[in-house]
Amino acid sequence: MPRFEWSSVGTGPLPDELRAPHPARLPTTTPGYDVIIAAHETAIVNGESGYLDPVTGLFAMTAAYLWERGECCDSGCRHCPYVSRT
């Protein structure tokens, strides 16, 4: 069972437990993990839809932006808040 009400998806702020990427999408052993997480948090705090990955230079959307979209697009987004956590 999810830790949040699905009826609230996209209608309020991103639940704190969904701010960190699912380990299957970004393992903690990933080189540069800490700077990637810092860039993600900075983008969320600044209300930006994404950030440039400090390791690869690719654009990554934030979990908050993806949450506001209201559903998963099945593109394998690093910070997808809809990946099952159970």
C-alpha cells in the first residue's frame, strides 16, 4: 500500500518520501550520486522543472515536476515518483 493517497497525486506538494530517486533508477553507488542529489534538491527548492546532471550534462526532470504531471510516462525517468516503492 502506498504511503500517500493516490487521489492527491499532482494536486499538492511532492511527498517527502518521494524526493529521493528509487534505487533501481539511481543506485546510491552511482558515481557522483551526492552531487546529483544536491543538484536535484537545488532545482526543487528553486521551483525548476529539472537540472543538468553534473556528471553527464544531460537534462533530468525533478520528482516535483513529474509529480505535477500527474502520471508516469513510462520513459524511465530517474526521479519518477510513480515507481513502486514496495
